[in-house]
Amino acid sequence: MKHGLLLATWIASAAVLLPTSLPAQGIERSPEAVIAKVNAEPITLMELETVLSRSARASFYHGQVSPERLAELRQKVLGEIITERLVLAEARKRGIAPDEAAVEARIAAFEQQYKDSPQWPQIREQALPQLRAKMRENSMRASLEAQVREVPAPTEAQLKAFYDKNIPSFTEPQRTRVSAILLKVDPSAPRATWDAAKQEAERIRTRLLKGESFADLAAMHSADPSSKNGGDMGYLHRGMLASEVEESLDKLPVGELSEPILMLQGYGVFKMTERKAPQVRKLDEVRERAGELYRRNTGDKRWSEMTEKLRREAKIWIDEPFKPKPSAARN
């Protein structure tokens, strides 16, 4: 049975040697129990938990998982398995064949990867046929998805309509040009050190207000990399500075100096050099990008519509403990 579970994980992920079991909290079922059906095709608890184990390691790599979050992930994974079954059935219905050359290349790579594993020779003969079958199914699903998402280049009218509907995607955000003098302080330094840094920042600001050169004082006092450029940080977009700095600079007129600002790194004095308003790029300037976004968005929409249609038309049964809760269903 141990080899069977290990094999199931290999088949499910084709990339994992030692799975971590994640038992369904409060759900007493045998691993072979059928917990869902898709057009009468069963999904077992072992299949769900095997895929869930891989997904949980990817989603919750940082540590323990609460039962609530694990339950949410279990329902999400079950929904994905159901969709995969429906997509595979649709691929077969359309007569889509797997890419055999690509499948065999992946099998060869898999064997090479695990050739030194002491477990591999014990289950190789049993594993390879099932692994090959799983990879062939994945190939068929991928081929169908590529076909559905394939969208021809838009006509001029389609491109213009898409551009007009998505102006924010083609708008260059506000940019500010800022100069900085940073007096660095170790976060663990005593209060007296921080107070001294603030007082020094205030003295520097006073000297700037009296006309001393910002570039000269930045070169002498600033610990920021911009000191090599006289404190000039160049043009910045929203989010490139710490939130406490941006909040102060939002209120700062062009040409003015900020008060000393407390930051994680110390105290900073900033000068607003220039502020550029958001600028809408013309269609001719973003034609290539607009075309790419049109095809990607249209492909996403087609794929979503197809999978939703498959689910509507399918006969899907889910055992009660595994059904989405009402709040999860709304999301």
C-alpha cells in the first residue's frame, strides 16, 4: 500500500518523491472511497488527497495550516480535478491526440531524474504505464486549451474598441522625480541614536532652506545610493517608496522640502523636483501591446466560457462533506 500511495503521488505530480499525507479533518473515509462523480466517472479520496498534498506544500510552505484553510483548499482542488476530467472528455470528443514525442521525452527525463532512487526499481514496471497514461492525458488537455485560447490578431475595429474599453491599461501612471538625503540608523539602535539622527536631519533641512546645495549635502551625509547622483532618485512610480514617505510627498509641492521623515532605515529629507501627471498613451504608441492584451484576454474568456459550459452540462455528484459551503460557492 505504501508503494501504491507513492505511485499515486508520482502519477499526480510527476515531480514528487515523498508525499506528505493530509487527512481530511473530521471525515472518516477509506482512501478508495468515492467522494465525487463526473458523468458517472468516480473520484476517490486518495486521488483528492494526493493532489491536495502537493497543492498544500506549494500554498502553505511556510508552516502549519488551519483546518479551515485546508478545507477551502480541498474544495478548490476538487473543483480543479472535476474540471480536468471534463476537459479531458471534451478533448477525446474532439478527437485530439496526445503529442507522443513530447510524452516520451518527459518519460525519459523522469527516468533520468529518479534513476538513482532506491525506490524506483521496485515500482518502475508498474509506474511507467500509468505515468505515461497520465502524461498523455495532460498532453490532450493542453492541446485543447491551446486550441481554445488561440485567438487571431484583432481587426482594426476590434483593436480600437478594446483600447477604448481598457484605457487604464494604456495609461502611464503619475511619476515623481525626487531627491533624498537619508541618515541611516540601525533599527536596533537606542532611542538616543534615533533622536540624534532626527536632530541632524532638521539641521540639514535648515541648511537647505538657507540655500545650500542639496547635491552637496546629499554627497556628504546621505546613506542612500542616490547620494552618488546628488540625491537624485530619478522618476518614481507609486509604490516604489515606503508608504510613510509617499504619504508625505503626496502633499509636497514641486520644489519644496519635506520635514524629516521617520523610516525603517532612519530619517530622510526629501525634495520634490518634478511631478508628471498620468498620461494616456495613444493607440499607435501601444498597438503591439494592445494586440497582445486583446488576444490574451479573449483567450482567457473563451477558456472560461468553455469550462463553465462543460460544468453546466455535466452530471456532477459530490459527497456532502466535500461540497463547497454557501459562502465559498458565492466566491
